[in-house]
Amino acid sequence: MKRAAPPLARLVTGRILFFAALAIMLQSLVVVVGYYLDDASIADKLIRHEAELLAKGVRDIGGRPGYVLGPALMERYAASDTGYFARVTDSAGHILYSNCQDACTGLFLDLVTPPDRWTKQLSPGKPIRATGGVLVQAAGAAVNVQVATVGDPKGLLWQVLGAEMRDHMILPMGLTLLMVLGGTIPSILVLLRPIRRAAAAAETLDVTEATGELDPTGMPAEVAGLTISVNRAFERIRELLQTQRLLTSAISHEIRTPLAIVHLELQRIDHPRARKALLDLDHLVHFVTQLTMLARLEGGRTIVTTPIDLGGLVAHVVEQMAPFVYENGHEIAFAGAATPPVSGNRTLLEDAVRNLIENAVRHTPDGTRITVGVAACQVEVNDNASPPAGLSGLDSEAGHLKPGDGLGIGLKIVRRIMALHGGALHLRHGPQGTEVVLTLQPALS
């Protein structure tokens, strides 16, 4: 069996996520390479990044700005020999915090009102050697945070690049991806609803019915076109089936009269070959009769049903068929119990049971015992003959037939009768023989 394809929504989600991840990777590579090669830009971003972190330490102490160095910054700014320097001053130029004192001379601007933002490279290339400052609002006051790095020993360059990608690429692209998925997947699920309905309808669709077609309403144009084409194919199938029924019925009726004449003529001939020909002719007459019945059933749409005593019906058929069964060297028995009435057409149900018994007789060896039972809206026909080779335990369309033993028309007739009744036929070959079970609908009280 071919493995079923995954749902469309899963396929689309997977493709979107794959290409989004690929786009993020490629764009990240472009951003990292672009920033890494641009010394001035990456130095400016590093200075601003560190200044924003340092500004979080500004506190309002007694109505005046003060400063407390955060634990995360201790490793870089608690001493003056770490390769990182910082000085935080208020609007009057008073130093709130500094880790370099006189060592800052030449690194920072000593102006009371320095520029709002400035950066200067101490030397080009990597590692980063730069200084700069940012004027920020913290704790209700304007403070100037100046930062310098000599060699960037902690590799802050990569933290800055990561923060840039997170803030300006991953988060925006993630939000965009979420919006794309949020708009795409529900739309796909909505568009698939009529397709799912059509698929469910196709499981129970009877193409022989005049109204047996799929509804393309609400489907995308491409799928609706396919559905319309399928409906046209159903219409052609109905035309072919109708032609086949008419042809089968016409041939069956045309053959029955010549067969009856030949049968009468052979009966007048007293010869062993004539007896053998009569036996073959009886099989042919039976085959033609079943063809006629099958054509009649296939042309039927509905049947008239009444409450039926299933046990009484089956017992009557067994009684009628007993002479035929014994003449062919078989045995038959009826095992029934009181059951609730079923809804059905008496004539058709009698034909169904009769066909099952005939199948069991014609396609099992002499001496086979056939048991017909009734229980809880079911008819069971069992025989104790060995199953056909290779069919043990299988539910087979071939019925009792052995390979090459015929077309199994009798079983097709029974299946069609069950379909008209809204019932089911189950057949099972086992070591103890073949079992056929007909399940019917209970009569409405």
C-alpha cells in the first residue's frame, strides 16, 4: 500500500518554517559579515550598547542622582585593568561613577555639556579599540555615560552582534512569520472543509444513482475543476452501466427461449451424451437466470419494505431448497431462534438466502453439510467444506468459488440485495469451512 501523504496544512507549515529558517540564516550571515567588516559602525553600536547597560545603575539618592554598579557589570567596570573604562557624570559635570579616574584622561571628553552621542576609534581593525559617550535620561535626570574599550578582551563585539540580530531581525521576522502562519493555516483549513466533505461523500457515493456526484461549492478553482471532471466521469460510468444493464437484460431474455427449446429437444433423446448436455444446459440456464436477476437489481434504486419474521422466512426457504440440496448429495439443516422483525422485501430476501444455499451446493464437494441459522437480525449460512486454496481467513468477493470456477454472480446478487436493504454481507473462509453472514436493519416499532 502507498503511504498516505501528510495533511496540506502540515506541508505548508513545514515549507514556510523551512524557508523562514533559511532566510534568517542567510540574512544573519549578511548582517554579521556586514557589521563585522564595518569597524566604525560596530564600534558605535558597542559603545551605545554598553552605555545603555551602565545607565541602568543611576539612582535617585536624596533628591540627587547617584550611581550603583550592577552585578552583571562588575567584571568589566569594577577595576581599571579590565580593558573597559566607564565614567558617568550628571548635567553639572559631577562624576557619579568612574573606574579609571586619571587614566581616563585622553579617553573621554571633559566638557560639562558633551555631545548627545559621539564615538571615536582609537585604532582601526580588530579587536575593537574605541571610546564614546551617550546622553541618556535615567532616574529623572540627564546623565552622560562615556565608555571606552581597549582590545575588547571579553568579546563584547559578538554580544552586540547577537543583540542587533535579535532586536532588528529575529524578533521582526518572528512576528512576520507568526502573522504569515496565522493567516495561512486557518485559510487552508477553511478551504479544505468542502474538500473533506467531498472526500467523506465519495466514500459512500453510489455512482449508479442519478444524483450521485460530488459538490464543488466552496472549493478552490483548481480543486473544483477536478471535482467537476470527476462528476463527468461518474456520469459516463452511469451511462456505461445503464448500457451494460440493458445489454445484459436483452441478451438474457433473448437466450432464455432458445435454451428452453434446446432443453425440451434434449429430453427426447435417450443417450448418455444428451444427459451430459442437459446437465450443462441446466448450469447455463441457471447462469442466465442469475444474469437477468442481477440486471434487474442493478437497475433498482429503492424497494418496498415491510416488517418480516426473518426466522420464518429462512425456514421456508430451507424447506423449499431441501430437495435440491439432497439431490446434489449434500445435507442441510436449519438452526433458528426467535428474533425481532427486520425491515425488508420478502421476495428479495428469499432470493438472497436461496442464492447462498445454491452457491454452497454448487461449489462444495458431495457430502458437505450446510447449516442455515438466524439470530438477532442476521442470517448465517455455513458449510463444513475445506476453503479454496489461499483464501483461509479472508473476506473474499469470490464466495464459495474456487479459482477459475465461475463469476460468482450469485454472491453479487446477494450483495446488491443487501445494499438495497441498507445491510451488509460478510464472508469468511476458515479451516472449518465457509461462513456467510447477512446483517439486516431491524423493523421500526
